[in-house]
Amino acid sequence: MISSMPSHQHDTVLVIGAGIIGLCVAHALRGAGYRVTILDDQPPGSQCSFGNAGALSSGSVAPLAMPGILKTAGSMLLNPDSPLHIPFHYWLRAAPWLSRFASSARPQRVLQIATALTELLSGSVAAHQTLAQAVGCRDVVHQTGQLHLYRDEQALAKDHASWNLKRSHGLRMEDVDFDGIHALEPSVGADYRRGVYLPDEGWLSSPDRYTRSIAAALRAMGVTFETARASKLERAGTGWQVSDGAHRWEAAHVVISAGIGSRALLAQVGPDVPLESQRGYHVQAPEPCVRLSRVVVLADKKIFMTPMEGGLRIAGTVEFARPNHPPSQRRALLLERQARAGLNGLSTSGFTTWMGHRPCLPDSLPVLGPVRGQPGLWCAFGHGHLGMTGSANTAILISRSFTGTAHPDELASFAPERFQHSGRRSV
């Protein structure tokens, strides 16, 4: 089957992936006058866009790999209850990615990454407010800040480099003591005595409703949704052809926003990028018996707790494993146990669990923009832990690149070719 839209018209676009990135890109391109079709075998926003913590962290410009990461990574990897875990069976496969990860922790490279992330994420909370207003769910976006908690001054000191980097790139923050913590969030347990309050950051009370509202708005704008898993990408004349093995779709432009599946698609015609799944978990407590007014982060455990329409969401952990490896109930229960230790009176009765695949690059930067030597092929994937935050601004940047109003320098740091060295394939 070939879709009914005209092939190779200059204004036709296939967006592969109906997560928050693909939905936002489709919304921006449709607003710019392009005729858009979205391909995904899953319902819009049903994967990581559904299960994330809902945090809108415009100031999270410090990469995951900070100087000195090797001093702590070893002990974390060996501890199955640490925020970062790689099962023994996956060590060999993860080694090349981890080597690139460690290399990106060089001080000069960290500064470059932070600058690029600042340019991408700046103003992202306002961008989401604007988008949510446009699609009819402005009430889902909140800007009451985020509160990051530490047990003591010594624990806080371990993150000073990260906080200083964020502050130097414009993040407004306030140090709060025990009394200040409880003035903001009375339910926080007594073990957490130091905090960092980020008054300008935001959060979503329902990522699911947000993505469904965007999808509904897109349908009303004339965007077509096709339930299909793109498996083949190839040139078709001056445009592109995408196939799921049984059907074909053609367009002048293709945007790859397929999450963890983006690597295999891009590698068929372009560079092989070192995209890895960092599996994240959440636990949702439907009747938590505590009330939070913002995102609260147990910084020592890397756990985000967000008040949502369906209860309190407790999200976090980083786990490397094969995409088809079963979820670890131990990792989910770890979140539940640590959250109960952090909040007085928290009830997790009737909790549900979830696991999803965050698409991560070793330098903490997404892959954005046109593919060199492949006119009409674009990338918008690999946002890692910042997919929800960066989605609206990513869409604006991709749309400006499509229409020729973006300066090439804006996309240089995110180029898909940045991992290619001396003809070697990425690992």
C-alpha cells in the first residue's frame, strides 16, 4: 500500500515516532504549513512519554558524566541497589558506550555540553505552557519549582560541581535548611536536612493527558496517524520511502524520532550512533496520603516524586539491559521503599509499576538536525532523561531548520555525525 498523499511533494513529511518528541515536531511542522504523517506501532505518547517523572527541568544542563565520575561509577555498578545498575550479563555490551561516556567527562567537553544544553533547554517551561495552551490543557503545566533534597552538607557537597555548573549557566537556585524544606514540603522526612530549591522549574501533573491532547490537536489540524512499525528506510527518487514490511509511505522529508529504535533506522542510510537504552522505572501510589506541591527529588537516590492526577509518581533509577530483557521488580520496589523512607506518612497501597526505555547518548546530548549527504532526512532523538523538557524547544529548532531560519551553528553540537572518527562505526 502506498499512502494517498502525493509522493515527493516538497511539503510532505513523515515523522517516525509518536512520543513527545515526534508529536511536538509534527505540531511545529504542521504549524509551518507542512503536510505531516506520523508512523508508530504504539498509541501516541504511550511509552516513555507516558511513564516519565513529569519534570520540566530547563536548568538541567550538567551532563550525566561529570569530572570524577569514574571514582564513583565502579561502586555503583557493583551495587544492585544503586541508582545506576548494569547487570553482569550486560557489562561487555555496555563497555564501549561507557568508554565514550567516561571520555565525555573531560572538563572542557563538559563545558561544551552544558553550553549546548543551555541553548536547547532555555525557556522550555514557557514553551510547554504555550503549547499546552494551544492544545487545550494549560492546567497540566505547573511552575511551582522543584526541591532537591540531601541528608546533610557532606552529601550536598558531592554535587557542588554540578550545581555550580548549572548556576554559571543561569539556573536560579536557593539553598534551604531543615526549616526551609518543611516550609515548602511538610511531608519530607527528618533525615533530609539540606535542600536546593529551584523556583523557576516546572512539572506536568499528567504527561499522558498532555501527549493525548497534542495528538488530538494534530488530528484536528489534519495530521495523519498510521499504526505501523517502520523497519525500512530508503531513498525514493528525490524523496524518501518508509516501509513496515507490508506497506510503504513516501514523502519529501523524514524525521526520525523513534526513541531507542532510532539507531537502527538511521544506520540504514546514515551514521551509526551510540544510542543506548537506560531503562527507567516508576511506581505510582494512587492514594499516597501525603500532599506535595512540586517535584521533590531525593538527590542521594536520584528519585523524583511528582504529584500527578493519578496519585504520586515515584520515578528514577538507571538500568542498562537488552531492550527485550524483562523488567526488574526489584528495581521498582527499591523506588517504593526509598520513597517511603523519604516522606512521612506516605502510603503506597495499591501501587502500580512501569518500566520504559530512555534513549541516551554518552555525551548527554540528543541527535538533532539534518543528516549530512542525505537531503530531506532529519533526526530528533536521544534526549535521555530530558525528553519531556526538551521536546517543545526541539520542535521549534527542527521547524526553523526546515524553513531555513535556523543558523547551522545552532545544530552543530547535536549533529548525528559527531561520533564518527576516522571512518570507524560508533559503538
